[in-house]
Amino acid sequence: MLRTAARPVPGVAKMYRVALTAGLATALAGCSLGSSSISSGFTDPNTTSSLASPAPSASFSPSVPSVGLGGEPSTPRSNVKVAALDKAPSGTFEKAAPGVLSDRDYSRTSLNAEMARDLINAYRKKHGLKPLKLNPELTEAAKSHSRDLAKWDRISHYGSDGSNPWDRVKRAGYRARLTAENVGTGQVNFNEVLKGWEESPGHNKNLLTPDAEHMGIALVQDPKTEFKSFWTLVIGSPM
């Protein structure tokens, strides 16, 4: 199961963007394409979403075919090989306008995974849901995607090798029954990215996935990029 947020496009796997105010808005992106966004979520519910009317979040499952929404995965692929050239499908990622985040201070930007877990679990507890445990395989999947986003300075649920969230979780050695992914770029701290996810229907749905048991989270920073910070949250439940 995978979830994504991005610009609404027909399909079962989607991306959404969280709109912000001028200037800063475009940069704090996620994966939503109708507005400027903050983060992106990708997951797989038990049922497919309608192809006629895109929902705030899209679904993806190894057993359920899906249609790309703004460049989200259409079908699960195995044996995906890392390519030397960019293999992400066109239209599946967003770039930041030059200098859009140049006035923000990232000198104190950092990630404390335990603190992030506790904040997410406190939010889940308010909704009567069980807590998540940090998982090394999901953490590795999150790190690899954040590194890739930083390398290409963009936001997407597709990796530069064409991989989708399910592919990356599988590669990391996690045998998933369910997995969901949220992505954010441009946020200065985790509180900011979490707030954006909570306020975005698709991302929020991932945070509140009832059957999730584990999570992995990563941050990659690169001052030479336009997005500056690249956050990835991967949530999952094992077979």
C-alpha cells in the first residue's frame, strides 16, 4: 500500500501540494500539483480510488493496478535497476523557482528521529490509533529517497531510476503488507513539515493509517539546491 500527494491527475496513485503564501509557497512543496505545496503522500488503501474523480490521496498496491496521478506509479515493478540517467517519468516531479527560499534560515535545520516519532505518535494517539515504531529498513528507504530528491533538487514520489515507494521499501528489505510515503521540501524544521502534512488531506490520511506499525524518517539538506531541505516519511506494516 502506498500513498502519495501530488497535483491531482487521474489515477490511483497521486501527488498533492500544500499551498502556502507567495514566494515561500512554491518552495515548500510536497506532491500536489494544483497548488503550491508542502509535502507529498503516497499509500495503498484496501480499495482503489476512482479514476474519474481524483481523491486527495491516491492508492497503490502490489495487487491492484493503478493509473498515474501527476506521475505516480501505475503498476508495481520488481527488479528495478538504478539507472545512470534520469528515469523518472516526465510530469511526475516539481522543481522550485530560483531563489524562492533564499531568505529562509536553515542553519538549525535538523532531524531527531525519536522526537519525530513521538510527535507523530502523539498525533495518532489523539485519533485513537496505536503508536509507530522506528524501523531500520523503512528508515533506509526514506534516506535513499531524500538523497535522490536532493541530488535532482525536486519533489516527487518517483526516484530518478523510475522507482516508486513500494519499490524502495522492497529494496530496503522490508516485506510490506502496507506502506505509505509522505514527502516535503523546503521546511525549516520537523514541526513545520508535520503541520503541513496534518493540514493536507492526503498526507494526513497517511499519518493516520490505522494498520501501520512501523515508520522510517529522513532529512537531507543541501544549501546549493533551491529546495534546501528534503524530508521523507515512510510508514508500513509487515507481512
